Amino acid sequence: MTTLTQLPSLDNFKTIPQDNITEFAKKGHTLVKGVLTAEEIASYRPVIVDAAERYNTEKRSMQERDTYGKAFLQIMNLWQVDKGVAKYVLAKRMGKIAADLLGVDNVRIYHDQALFKEAGGGPTPWHQDQYYWPIDTPKTVTMWMPLVDIDVEMGMLTFASGSFDKGPIFDFEISDESESAFNDYVAANKFPIERASSMIAGDATFHLGYTIHNAPGNQSNYMREVMTIIYMADGARVSPPKHQWQVNDHARWLLSKPVGELIDSELNPRVL
């Protein structure tokens, strides 16, 4: 196992092409190639995988789970419990890309998620990430980085391009209901459906919190290992929770800070 001191620093900035910024503004998502080098991802992958395995609490068989449970193994805020993962999550390189795409000077961490879709794992239904977040700004972005090379067969993230600018559409968590309702909505609005045919480990997609997206099931024999980081613009404030999921997030990720206050606790560090 790579030690903390052996992990390469990811604090040097990477200038992303203007095409990525333009695409992100128009579509609500973009794929940035080579955010991490092959050597860097090779160093960080075992650290993240080890932490995800240690803190994974899902013990049910695939057959015992609902649609959400079949979609992926989800382990959150590993940066809090593993110093190696923290070095990755708090890295300035990815934070600067997020800030540049959002057009802001700085971003804060909302939380991280390891999203590991098992071999034979089910599809991830259509949804909007920010449905869950009591945050007062649409300037939020999720970075989605595979730790292994992936293709469509393994469950590639798929976007309804241009679907981000009307805020929350439905009052649905990730579920069969959200899949059905969003499927009709996406079709009715004729949003182009876009996804990469393949991604190399260390590539990353970035999508706005209200961009509608899903992923097919993993039809391969390999785990789809993905690490995500959710960023929000520095200066965001707590908004009134709209439902129980946001009540839960308010307590868990925002430490129950009063509505209207700046999101600036130790759980939400500034990155740059």
C-alpha cells in the first residue's frame, strides 16, 4: 500500500480547454480528459478502493436490494476517515477545474462518494443530484472520476444535455418512479442524450447539480470503480430543507447550521 508521503501532490493547476467551459455552460456537463495521469491514478486507486472496502456497510445480496441499492455501492465522506483519500478529495487541481467551470473564484466540498457498481449491478435511474441538497445556489458540480478504464458496458454516466436550467423538476428520490417520470420529461423536452463511449482512469466528467443523468447497469465481469466529489460555490448558504432527504443532508453534511447562514463548517472546507 502506498504511504501518505508517497502519494503524489495533486495541488498543481491544470488549465482546461475553453471548449470544456463552453460545453459545460451550454449542456450542464463536460468530460475533461487526463485530470489525473496514469501514474497518479495508479497511486490513488488502491487507497480509495481500500477505504471504500473498509467502510462499505452494504451486506445484503443483490437480490435483497431495491433499485437504488442495486445501482451501486455508495460510501460517503471517505476524506474524513482516511488521510490518503483526504489528499485526493481536497486536491486543488480538481477544485480549480470545478471553480473554472462554475465561473467562481473558489469552491467548497459538500461531500465525496465512492460509487462502485458491481458486476451485474443494476442501472442508476434518471435523477438530479441537487434534489437532495439544501443549498441556495445552482452553482454546484459533481466530479465523476473512474479509477479504472470503463466503457458503456460497465455503466457509463449518461446525461440529458441542457436539462439543468429549470431547477428541481420532480419530488422523487432515485427510484423506479424517478426513472419513469424523468424518462417522459426528457423525451417530451427532446433533450439530447449524451455519454462517452469510454473513459480512461483519471478522466472525469463534471455535471451541474440539476443536470438530469442516469447510468446503465454493469454488464461486465468487473467492478466499475468511480470516485466522486461534490463541490459548491464558496459563499453558498443553507436553504430551507424541502423534504426529509434534505433534512437528513442538512444535519449530516451541513452540521444543522441555521437556514440562511454561510456553508463554511469544518465539513465543508474551502479548496483553493
